Amino acid sequence: MNWAIIMAGGSGTRFWPESRKSRPKQFLSLFGRQTLLEQTFYRLRRFIPRDRILVFVSESKVALTRQLLKIPAGQVIGEPVGRNTAPCALWAASYVMRKDPSAVLGIFPADHYIRDEKAFTKTMRLSYGIAGQKGMPVTLGICPDFPHTGYGYLEMGRRLAPGVFYLKQFREKPDLPSAKKYLKSKRFLWNAGIFIWRADCLLEAGRQYLPDVFKITTAIAGEGCSRTSVKKLFSKCPAISIDYGLMEKMTGQILTVPVSMGWNDVGGWASLKKLLARRSDDNVSQGKTLLVESSGNFVRSQTKLIATVGLQDHVVIETSDAILVCPTKKTEEIRKIVSALETAGMGQFL
Amino acid sequence: MNWAIIMAGGSGTRFWPESRKSRPKQFLSLFGRQTLLEQTFYRLRRFIPRDRILVFVSESKVALTRQLLKIPAGQVIGEPVGRNTAPCALWAASYVMRKDPSAVLGIFPADHYIRDEKAFTKTMRLSYGIAGQKGMPVTLGICPDFPHTGYGYLEMGRRLAPGVFYLKQFREKPDLPSAKKYLKSKRFLWNAGIFIWRADCLLEAGRQYLPDVFKITTAIAGEGCSRTSVKKLFSKCPAISIDYGLMEKMTGQILTVPVSMGWNDVGGWASLKKLLARRSDDNVSQGKTLLVESSGNFVRSQTKLIATVGLQDHVVIETSDAILVCPTKKTEEIRKIVSALETAGMGQFL
């Protein structure tokens, strides 16, 4: 049967001051009223029954997650520490295998944006089908629409079936000339970090390429493993991603399914602004704002009136206790504010 | 005897969102804890006894003014409407004349900054003395230290006594080349809007040059003029300044006393920032702020943390209900925000 694993354990600082330790990105409502996690969950509900969706979150977020998604305790799994995606995927695979030995798992980040949910659903049906049939991992590949230098790329190889290709190789984030060449060639896709994989094959890959992780996650997922043991064992896991830990060792045995579905990883305020603006010089404003002779700004008010005059290409974000002001081009540097807050002992803002 | 008249009736939008209809600039604490009005009052207290300082404010601010300055009702005079400085000066002169026919009046704006209070006091003693002796109005002239194009200038004529000159003529706000010439010549001074004038001579000038205003203000200052009559009469006064209504008609009969005392009219956020910064690219911050890789900004927080990264030359002001963000160069345009608030019916922010 088809299962979905939502990986919602991430922390991150790129949406400070909205994102905090207690409320990382996937718990923010950036588009509309639902959090990104809820949007991910309901997007999967279009083709996976709710009792076959598991959510991995950091332990402190289990209660919040259950409250948001209204799902039973058994479907929300608390990670005692963050260990990147490979340990989480193997844990999930062991856990699901006990209930359903023929399970096909889709592994999904909790905090992405997908505009065209119909295209997503269609591609998922194809991917689950081919992954179940062939026993090979399927990575979702996003057809690029501009030469992005911030994503990893997938190079397509020969065609296996309509809409399904072998993956020739993974490519690191390219420089701009390479990204332009990639775009032109039409043989390169963005790596969205979405994988479909039969649980038995995923476990076999784990046993072979990450034996230490495999041993630990098998033990953790076994019946009767106490919370204390889980914590002790999982802490010993190396932190490693599915891409580096498993996929890159399997070149030639991986499939990719290209799709155009208005995907975006929503990497920070600047990309959120781009997603929401009709034109790049449009202002995007949320809440009580007054923008006079201003353009290209992203202004988000929670309580107070934010008024600007002559302001160009800035991000202004107000939350209940903090205000961020920075040029749109500098939103990558927000982590420096977070570091400075740590250094200054201003932990209440983290 | 020497008297001081503080003209505190102004409104104004240049310090929005701090300045509101209910709290114009002179009631703001821009330097330290005291309001500009209090600072003006205590600066005058260095050489004028407190019972000879009168404050003219708009009627709605009488209670607030008495509370701030802790002076008797008789010394705080409420103007039913704003009519610029000449009607106010003539009203004050009539009022004081009844108590002290030999009075010399100093007329002071309530909202300026003076760094060197000793130089101010010394110049005032000289000015009151010469005004009392000669019966001619004395205007204070600030020795310019850069070619400012935003002030009116006083051109000095021949010397009357040490530190005292005839005023040759008033000059409108100059363009930059003229301002540079003025600075170089050392014969031009900034008009600070501070006048010292014997009450009897001021009234005589009023009778001659502004007979309508003179009639009204004499009636208003007369004993037994009811609040209702004051309101009715004063509303009929034309709005006209001391400079245009009286001084410019008296060329050749005016004196000026030059002084360097770190004077500034604090025209808006940008000039306040300049006053507070050691270097032009310094940040100036007040309240809870965190400025990372940012320079030349003026950031003022009242309740929330304001954090910036990569921000250059902007003004960020937070008050209890509003936040202003604009480039320092655009602070002159803040009135456009105020107009837009009016148009949008957002009166609670005015």
C-alpha cells in the first residue's frame, strides 16, 4: 500500500522573527491561514488515506502537531534529536514494514509550496506505481523555469517509460553559467527532496550503505523499545541526508519523474515575496499597512500599522515582540541576527 | 523687567508616528526624558524667573502644559485657533504690558535644540539689555557652520556695539550656490525665529503695520474678555508671522546678535539623527535594537525589538500603535503618509 512520511523535524532561522525555536517554518502560516505542515498534510490526503500518513517532528512539537493535524498519537513520531533525513527515512521504513511488508513510502519535506496540486497528485500516482513495480527509488524532478543557483540538480538519463527517466547523476548547486546551460539543455531538473521508495528496498539500501544507522533505526522501530532507549540510540546516529547517505551511492539504479507544478522551497522572506507578488516591483503586504511611493517591498504586520514612504525593495516583518527590517537582497543574512541574539543573551527572541 | 514668551501652539507632521494631533513635536521627548517644551522652559529659567515665563499653546493642550511645567493657570494661555506668530506676540505684549509697562519680551519657539546653554544665556543677557535700551527689536542670528538651504538668512549691516549689528535685510531660503557664498562671506546668519523686543515698541509696530491684528489682540488681552469672545475675536485674526507681518516692514530699524550655540530647529527625523550621530554613517538607536552590518540608520523602539541586517540610511520608528520605515532622504515626505491616513479614514493614527 502507499504511505506518506512527512519530515517536519527542521528548525531554521530564515523566517526570523516569525520562526522561533518554538515555532519553526513548517508551523508558520505563510500562505493563507493553514501552516505549511497542514498544507503538506492535506495535499497528501488527496491520494493517501489519513491513517497511512506519518509525521516525524522533534519531540517538543509532538503535541502541537497532533493538535494541528488531528491524527492519532501513533502517527506522530517524535525525534529526540535532529539527525537529518536518512536516519528518519530508515526509522520510518522499519516502522511501516511491521504493519505492511509491501509498503511504498513517499518521503516529503513539510515546508514547501506547490501551486498545482493536480499535477502533483498525478505525478505522485505515477511515481508510487513505478517505485512499487521496479523496486527502485524515484526522485521527483522539478522542470526548472529559470537558472536557479540555490538548488541541487538532477541530470536525466535514458527514458524508462512515459514520463519516467533513469537518473544519470546528481549535480551540486551550480554557478550561474552552468545553471544557464542546464536550463537550456532541458536535461536537468531541480532536486525537490521528494522520494518514493519501496520500504523493503529502502531498508536494503540502508543495510548496505549506512549499516550503523540501519542497526539503530531497526532497533528503535522494534516493538517494546522504550522512550529512553530511543533517545539514547537515536542520539548515536550520524546525521546524514538521504541524498548523500544513500542516493549518491546508487547512481544508475535511481529513477526520476519530471514535473512542472509551481514548486518552491520557500527559502526565506525574499522567495516568499516573489511567490506572492504579481510583478517583481509590486509591494506585497499583509495586515495593517500603508505604503506610499514605495515598491518591491514585503511588509507584514501583525498588530501595528506599518507605514512606509519612498521605501524600495525591503522586507519589514512585525511579530508580537519583534520587528525585522532589511533589504530584500540581504534576507540570506538574517541568520546573523539570530547569532547576534544568541551572543547577546537575548534568548527570548530565539 | 525681562519676560519670556514660549510659542508652543504648533502642530506638524514631520515626526509622525511619534507626533500626533494630540501630541505635537514640542510635547515629544526627542533628547533625553524631558519634552522639547520642558527643555525650552528650563533653558529660559536660567535667566528669567518662572513667574515671568508665559506659554502660548493651542487650547486643547493647556492642561497638559500646566502638568508638564507646573506653572499657574495664568501663565499658560490657550489659543482657540492657530494664527501664526504675529497675533500671538501682540496678544502676549498687551497681556504683559498690563502687569509691567517697561517689559522686555523674548519670544521663543518651543521646539528647538540648543547645545550650548551658557552661550545662549550670555547672548540673551546682551540681547535683552540692548533691546531694552534701544527700543529696537533684536533678532537672534545663528553663525552658520554649513551652507544650509532650508533656513531663512539674516544679512548683517554695520556694527552698533560689541556683538550687536544692524540687520541689513532678511533673505529667503537660498539655493546651494548662494548658501555657499553666504557661508564664505561671514556676513549671513540663520534666522532662528527668536526675537527680543520691548513690549511698548512691539505694540507700536503692531498698531502701525498690523492694525487689524492689533485691535483684536488688544481687546482679547483686556480685562473681562470672556473665553467666548476670545474665541470669536481671535478666529478673525489673519494668520501671519512676526517676520512677514512686522520685521520685513522695519528694515534698518532691526538689530541682530550673532551667536554660535549648537542651535538646530530639529526639522524632522533626519535632522534629529544628524544631531545624535557622531559621524554621518553612525547608526543612532534608542530602545531595544539590534543592528547587524547596518549603518547610517536612525532606529527608535518603544516596545518591541527592532532588528536590522544590511540596512543603510533608513529611519525606523516604532510607537505604541505604528511603525514608520523610510529612507533618511525621504523623511520630508512623511506628510504624504499623514495625508494618506486622512484620505483613508484612518484617523486613529493622526
